[in-house]
Amino acid sequence: MNIEDKLVVVTGAGSGIGRALAQRFSDHGARHVVCTDLDAASAIETAALIGDKATGAGLDVSDEAAIESLVQRLEQEHGGVDIFVSNAGYALAGGLSLPTEKWRQMMEVHTWAHLTAARAVIPGMIERGGGYLLSTASAAGLLTQIDSAPYAVSKHAAVALAEWLAINYKDRGIGVSVLCPQAVRTNILGKPVVEEGKRKTNSNQAAQDGILEPESVADDCIAAIIEERFLVLPHKEVAKYFANKANDYERWLKGMRRFRERLRQSSKR
């Protein structure tokens, strides 16, 4: 995929990976970058950092109609979306005791928003001869997230959806990449989250192999899009962990239980 002269939409572009991606798309010659975020002011700030080749707007990705409206407007005003980046996300720890609504909200942001975007943009992309989807999932989508069941489940679903799209639409000109990093220096990493509604925590599970800068992760994503490579793994260790999981599931589960206990003991110190 050649990024030059393309119209790009990035969700969650107000900070972190989304902001870095929006800037990198512009650096690589995108015609225009539409920066969106639940926090409209932060999206507008990102667009201002880029300049005339970008605009910022508020967008709640859990609102299906809002995504559809945005895509329709861009079809009319700019001729259609060439690259759509479903990057918006957030953290919330907890498990079975979390209300179903909390699980539903995380699925809406981390999975259903990706589905809505694909439904909205793929028909037009096919008519114009092709396009590209980049989904931000997580290493949790290939492995797990010990302190957050809904995060692990929703990110697994995001990976599964990206796989299905890559299988079924490649021959129709649609490229797909899915980003699965561990810890990245973003707002999600820095904010404490509630575990089981009882205490505040900020699990360091994802930081065991180091914390990457958003700009480095964005560079990996751009390279993957240019190469049309599906899996984006900024933390190279994830490939080994994923292979270990596939090769011996029982051993992997035992290892994750031991890892969970080490994290618990470490948090008590």
C-alpha cells in the first residue's frame, strides 16, 4: 500500500499511538489525515500539530451511527476513505464481578467499533480499487491480560475480526494489519484502573519486556502497511510467547499462572 495521496482516518488520535500514527501518515505523504478522539479538543490539537493536511473532530467509536456518518461525509467531501485506523481504546481491570455493562462497553470500543468501520468503508474501497484497515489490538489479543478479563476478551475478538477480514477481502484489494504491542508509553499505561471494584492498581504485566515510545510503534505500523503485512509486533518477544502458547497450551497456562502469582507478590512489596 502506497500511503502517498491517501485519505486516512485515525480514531483515538488525541494522544499516544493514535497521535503518533496521524503524524507519521502525514510524514509519508497522506493527502489528508482525519484525527478523531472521544476528547475532541485533543483530536484538534493533534491536527494542529500536523498542519493544513489534517483536521480534528470528536468521535465516540461506540456510536455506530457516528462512525457511519463520518465515513459518509468523507465520501461526499473527499472522495472516500483510503486507510481507516481503528485505534481507540481504554483500560479497565477486573473479571467476573464487573457488571455486564462494563464488559459490553469494552467490546463496543475494542471490537464492534472495528466492525462498524469495516462495514462503513470496505464497499467504497472496493469500488475505488482497494484500501487498508489497521486495527490496534494488543499482545493481550494473542496471549491474555491477567488483571482484565474484558480487555483480554475484547482484544482477542479484535484480532479474530482482523483475521477474518484479511482472509475474505485480500482478493478484493483490501489490506489488513493488526497491531499487538505490549506496554507503550500512553495514557492507558499511566492511569490506575479499578480491579474488581475494590482497589486501584496498574498492572505491570505488559511492561515486562520494556515500554516502547508511541513514535516507534507508529513506525512499525507504517512499515507493515507499506509491506501489507498482517501482524505488527513492536515487542518481538510476543512472537515467541505466541508460538509457545500454540505449541503447548497446557504448559503456557501453567506458566501464566506462575506469572500471575509473581505479579501479585510483587504488588505487595
